[in-house]
Amino acid sequence: MSRTIIIGDIHGCLEELNDLVERLDPLPGDRIHFLGDLVDRGPDSLGVARRVRGLIDEYPGSVCIAGNHEEKALRYRERGRALPEWAEAAEPADWSFLEGLPLVHKLPEHDAVMVHGGFFPAFFEAYGELGEVPQDWRTARGKRADRMRRFLRIRKVNAAGNMISLYRATAADRRWAELYDGREGFAFYGHDALIDPPQPVIDQHAMNLDTGCCFGGRLTAAVLEPGADACDAAIVSVPARQVYASYLESERSD
């Protein structure tokens, strides 16, 4: 019986990814999915990207969605801007892999969806439902495509249901997952690192799996048995081997 395994933000923490995979002990038929942000902050971004590619090949049906850090690297590369050190060493196969990452991924067998950052009510008010996400979502033009790209970075929404930056957020603004009504399925997401304590936050229709491994927290996976409801996922995690990045500085850079 195959399992669905969903792993939160790795951010270059290759040793911890290997620790987690060893603990999960995947079997043939299992699918291992990734919520993006494979790169930056940790010590081996390229190693993580290549390990994830290998796992996707080894376990057919596995998928990695894009995170805002992959999108940023691709955007900077296309615009000729300075790249992080790991990107300077990336080979064509690495870039091809990152370019092909989808924005979201549906898990219909669990009535679930994977998204890196999250959703926001104003999008659904304007368009009714997510619908088809274009393959060229990174470069597609138009207001709908622009709003979709916000799925990579959202943490909080304002009273109008729009994404609000952390710099402008007030006490009245809410985490998007508190307001999400589950219309696209139970949402597994990352991006909003949790380090105090480093454990998932579970809302009625969403679960955050970014437990801040690169900040000295944990690397976390949700594991779904065949036919299980998404909200019944088992949680498996491993501790970070050390602190690789400053949490406070990351809040200013994302």
C-alpha cells in the first residue's frame, strides 16, 4: 500500500533531508512530494535540488512544487542579476529542473492541495476557483497570473482578503490559513517558518510543514496512508544538525 509523503521547506539542509528520508524508510510505490524552497540559507542547496530530483525519479508520481526562493533565482538569472553562490555552480540540468516546477499540485485521492505560501480570499472572490494554472505561470501576463504568483509569498491577509506584507501587517490582519475555507482541498504549505516551537500549525483546512530546519528547528514531513483524510496525516520530523541562518534576518529578506 503506497503512502503519500509531503516534506516541508528544506533550504539547503541536505544532511537533514537524508536523515528524514532514512527515518521515513520509503517503499516502492510511495510518493515523496516537496513544498518548495529547496535552496538558499542552508549549506548545500545544489545537493538538495539534486537529491530531490533523484527521489522524484526513484519514486514515480513524486512531485516538487516551486517555492519563492526557486522563483527568485530563476527571475534573477533571466534578468542578469547577481546570483547566490550555489546558483553560480548550477548546471543546465539543475536549471531545467527548477524551471519545470509547478505552482501548485493537487492530491485528489486525499482531497488535498500543495501550495508553497498559500491562498487568499480576494483571489477566490475575483475568479471563483483556482482552475487551470498555466505551465508558464512564472512569466504569464495578466492580473490573474500576477495574483497567482502571490501564492508563493503569502503569510497574512488584510480585512479585504488581500495579501499583506509582513512590513505592513497589523494586529487586525490574519494568517491566511485561518480564513481558508478548503475549497481547493486541504492545503499543505510551507514558507511561514515555525521555530517556537518547531512543529506544524494545523488549521481546519490547512497544515504548515515549514518547521524552520535552516534556523535550527526541524525538517518535517506529513505522511498519508492510502485513502486517509489529509487532516489525519502522521507527522515525522528530524532535528536540524545546527543553525545555518538567522530567523530574524530571513523575515526581512523574504
